[in-house]
Amino acid sequence: MTLIETSAPTQAAPASGTVSRGRVVMLVDNGVVGDSRVQKQAMSAAAAGWTVTLLGIRTSHSTDTAWSIGDAQVRLVRIQAAMRVPLCGFRRSMRRPFAYPPGRLGAHRAQEVRAREADLRVRFGRLALARRAGAPRWRAAVGRAGLLPARLALKVKRHWVRFRRAELDRLEAARQNPDAPLTRLGIRFWQLLLGPRSWRRLDPALWDWEMSLGPVVDRLKPDIIHANDFRMIGIGARAKLRAASRGRTVKLVWDAHELVSGMTDRPGSPRWLPGQVAHEREYTRDADAVVTVSPMLADLLRARHRLSDPPVVVLNAPEVSATGEAVPDLRALCGIAAATPLLVYLGGINEVRGVDLIVSAMDRLPGVHLALISLHPNGNREPAKPIEELAQELGVADRVHLLPYLPYTQVVPAVAAADAAVSPLRHLPNHEIALSNKFFEYSQARLPLVVSDVRAMADMVRTTGQGEVYRADDVEDYVRAVQQVLADPTKYRAAYDQPGLLEEWTWKRQAARLDDVYAKLVS
């Protein structure tokens, strides 16, 4: 398998016996594995007769760099991160005029001080050896006196270097502090001066993605570029505009997975989020069609970007067609019997997802087991360690089962073996508007749900009657909801018998909407 970096990948051919309806290049800012939405997009579009290449990002954990999903090709591209540090990271600053310039000079000066200390000790050692060998006492005293100026100079230099290095630490801390007045002033200055173009100063690292992915997109000569989420829209828009300068017509589909302004800033990078917001704002106007994941997000995007047409909602619904592949036995993986109450959670583990809450409630749910399908295929267990430690501390580790992610085609039949599913999201802007993959996967498995009161998901569960809603971060209310669902699961499963509900929540239905978007663009 070959990494695509400088040579053009070969476009996947459409299914045998069909004529290609056009070339589609899909862009996603991850390694593809684990992103079921983009995998389903690529597979279904290729099956519908489009020639599809899905370009993702090669990371240190990527094992394969080229493979196929159905008739679609996947290629991972390494990002050459040359502009990750903004220009201010290389310059002196008047905030701390005595600070060393960023880089290696401070460390060099500190090492220089240590070297001079070592040299001075050597010189004192020679005087001591000479005295032991019989040299006159006065000669040793004169020698030590002669070294006194060097000792004093070294003491001054040591304090001066320590002070300047501390000033650099304080400068870097101020630059990373979003509440520092000069940091806020700098961000605001570029926003006022450049408007949507301000990302070039706030997060120039976005150019690294362009320099790595842009040439690959150009060589593929797509008819449609499908840019997934906020970072890829710029790459797609610039490729579209370059093609126009060469006389080619390329259509751009922007697939917004979340509201970028509702994201949290990266720790230590107060310029990152304003940079992403500006980047998205600059290129939204170049999209020929906008697709998104929920009706609530569609309304927000239309208002925020003043879109002439409403975004097309393509839900994160699962693929439910039978594949014939073997499906893991969830209860066997947990080592429990069919009658043992089992809760299941799908997804990553971090603070904002609330997984710690559902584990901390386990000592109040005797006899209940919890399956966390959360371990990344690369084998990295680091994110799960706090949860493992919490389970050990509460004495429930034997009832909390950490399992690896499943291929998206196996998720629904595998989790159907559970008694109920949980979604413990905490209140964040993007959580309030999300109808996630896991929500629809749980639903297709006909599982009773226990969800936190984040707006979109809670409203849906209350409307359909498919589960119970609890107050986010309230352990007692969560326990109440779980006990209520486990006491009468049949009542909640009956909600899925509503005519047309599960039929609408399938990828087949969503793929038809996406195909209609493509067809209108090239007609």
C-alpha cells in the first residue's frame, strides 16, 4: 500500500457495467477509520455510480494508507506541519522585553552557565590538588582570589539567565491565556483589519492542510468536491476556484457536522477557534450546496451564514442492510448471561461526553453491567485509564467492560443484545443541537434509551417515547432513569413500531438525499 503524497491516486472505477456519473472527491480531517458517516457517504455514492475517492489524514497511528470501501477508494495524506506555530511564536514581545526570544537561545544560555560552573569547579580543583602536592598556602590563596571575579560574574549571569527564562515562560503563558488583555487585543485587531481573512494570522497552520491536500485534489480533477466539516471547506473552495481559473467547472458540497462557533477553544491556543470561525466564514459563500446533520443545526447555519437555500439534512443514520458478516456476541465479550441487565455506551471517552457519570452510578445499580464500546482500533487505552481507575475505586470494575470499536456495519446487530443504551452528554453548544450516530444506531437496535437533557436528543426521546431523559450531571436522576427503563423495557421498545420511524432513520434514506444533491449539481 502506498501513501499518496506527491503522486496522484487513481480514481476508483464505478461498479462494473455502469458508466460513471462523475468524479467525486470527498475530504475529511481524520484517518477515516472510526468515522462511519464519511465511510457510508463514500460507499453509497460509489454504489450509485459516482467515481469516488475519499481523502483523509495520515496520522502516527495509521496502519494502512490506501484501501477500498465498496467501489470507493480511500487514500490518507500526511500533513506537513510547517506553520503550526504562528509568527508571534518566533518574535520578541514588548509584553516582556527582557524575555529570551522563543526558540533555543534560553536553553543555550542556561547550559552555558552550567558549563562555566563546571569549568570553575575544575579550576578550584586544580588549586586544591596543587596544595596537597606541597604548593605554598599563599599561592593557593592567591589563586582562589584570582577566581573571585569569575565567581561573581557567574553568579550575576546565573540570576540574569534565570530571570530572562522566567520572563519567557511568563510571556508564553500570557500568549496562551485567552483572558490576557493583549491576547484579546491582538485577536480583535486582526479580526477588524482582515475580517474573514483573519485566519491567515490567527491560525496559519490551516495552510499546512492546503499545501498537503490541495495538489492531490487538483490532480484528481473532480466534478464534485464533498468537504466534510470546517477545516476541509477551505481546501474544497480553493480547489474549486483554481479549477475555474483553468476553465473547469467544479461543484462544492459543504457538509457541516457541527457549529464551529459552538466548539471549545484548544487549551493554550486562544487564536485557534477565532481562526476556524473566520476560515469557515470566508469560504461558505463558495459552497454550491450545504449539507448538515440535524434540523436544528440547519436552521443555525442558514441564519449565521445567510444561506439562500436551507441546508439539506442528511442524518447520521446507520446502514441496516444485512451484510452476512459475523457479528460479535456482546454478552459473550462481557462474559455475562442473557438474563443479566446490560447497558451499552458507544463512543469516545472524554470529560464532555459524561462517561465518568455513568460509571460513578454503577455502585447504585447492583447487578447491572455496562459495556463501553470505546477503545480505538489503534490500541491506545490512555483516554480510558481514568474510567478504569474510577471503576476500580468504586469496586465495580467487574461490571464495567471496555471494548474496542466495531465496524459500522456490525454496530446495530451487536448492541441489540443489550437491555438499554445510554447517552450522557454534558451541556455544550454542539451537544444541544446534535443527533449523533449513536442515537440512530441505538434506535435501529430498538434499544430503550437513557439520555441527558441536551436539547435536540432529549426533545426527540420525549416526542417518540423511546426512553427516559435525566438532568445532565445528576447521578441520582440518571439512576432513576435507568431503573425506570430497565423495569419496563417493552414499553420503550414499542415506540419503534411507529409507522415510518425506523425507515426514515436509515442510511439508505439519507444516501438518497445526498445523491439527489449531487445529481442536481451536475445536471
